[in-house]
Amino acid sequence: MQIPDIPKDKPVLIAGPTASGKSALALEIAERDGGIIVNADASQVYDCWRILTARPSMEEEARATHRLYGHIRCTEAYSTGHWLREVLPLLKRPRRAIIVGGTGLYFSALTQGIANIPPTPTEVRDHADALSHDALIAAVDERTLAGLDVKNRARVQRAYEVQATTGRTLADWKADTPPPELPLSDAVPLVFDAPRDWLNARIARRFDQMLDMGALEEVRAMLDQYDSALPAFRAIGVPELIAHLRGELSLDDARERATIATRQFAKRQRTWFRARMQGWTSVSPET
């Protein structure tokens, strides 16, 4: 992999689709040049999933300092705003931050700014939870929808909740976004451009590896707490393995559905990164 020169006084940002090898690159840079590795993946913040979200192993965590991994309980709310507030102090530490993950909204909030939107009241969220995906889409204005991944219910629901809570559209809030906390010019921004076929093959192998490592047992341990409305339980592989444990799917069917869902998610990530990270340095994984 060809990596550009990385000044040791600048934070490093590493974005990429799932299974592309970005965490391995972050660890390589940390061991070679120093720094702390900071999570920018929305599923890896939860303490219940290590195997299923491909969080760094305990052995990898022993090789370099890792932050914002597995520190949130599955029942807790966690948003882009929460992440940004937690990551900012880490940028001020003596050792530079190497921020790695696949959640594009985290990186855009950090490098482009984030609107200071009031929190959503419980009654608004409960009402939104009860609406169908199509009903949520129908209630959101066209300008906001144009900037959303409308297949992602969580993003559409967030837009609906903002509009219902504040009386302003999410697009209007974004138009009033303050300056970014970390402009791209002050960082080394790298984004993985992984070939589709290469990535899909890795995705298929990785889910099998997760099962071999105990992913099914990890989900079984959370079966009594499963709540499909909670973001933690929407992590890819969780609904599929829950369905298997409940006798609704064979393990082979659960594996196939989870693999397909991961491929679809990776495709959306690649599309998002290519459209919105044109100022980042593209790196190609070894193929």
C-alpha cells in the first residue's frame, strides 16, 4: 500500500468501507510513528459487540492506545454530537490522534462542522419509532431528503425528529453550521478506495471468521436484552443472528443475509466517500 508522507505533528484521519483494512493501517501508523487510535465507527462504540463489529482485539489494543471503543452501553443513546464532544479533547493530547472508522458523518462533523441542534424529546422519538420508513420519508422535506441516504432509516428518522422538534428542517440547520473543529488542511485525511470484487470477497470471509471467533455466542449473550429500536442492535449481523437463535432462520441463511447486508452497506459507504471526500487522499489496499 502506497501511503503519503505523514507529518508527525498532524492528526491522521482514515476513512473507508467495512472490511477494507483501515484499522490495520491505523495500527501500523501508530506503531511506526506514534499516536493514539481513536474510533470513528458508530457500531464499535457499544460495549456488547467486539467480534461482530470487528473492534480491535485485546492483543491489538495492547500494541497501541485505543480510545472510544466499546465504551457505551447498548441501551444508551449516542449521536454524532456525542462523538464529536468526546473526540475533541483527544485532539489536544501530547500524542497525535489517528482517527479511523467508516462513519462518514463523524468525519464530516469534525472537518466540516456540525449544527447545534437541540436534543429530541422522548415523546417525539417514541412517535418516530412507531412510524414506518415510508411515512418518515413522506414527512421530510425534499431539500433535506436530497442530502440523505434515504435507505438508511436512522438518517431519515433523525431528519424527521429534528423537523418535528424544532420546526426547522435539517437542511436549514446544516446551512447554519459553524466552522469545523479540525479543517482538512490541519490533518492528514486518507480514504480507502477498495475495488468492489476484492472487498466483497473479504466481507464474505470476515463474517465466517466472526462466527468461528464466537459471534453467535456474543449475540446469544444479549438475546434477553434485544430491542430492534435501539441503534446498538441494528449492527449488521445482529438481527440476522437473533433470527437464527429464535429459530426463524438457519445459520446458513443468517450468514447469507448478513453478508448481503454488509455488501450493501459497503456499497453505500463507498458511494458516500467518493461523493463527499474528494479533498481526501485516496489510498488503495493491497490486492
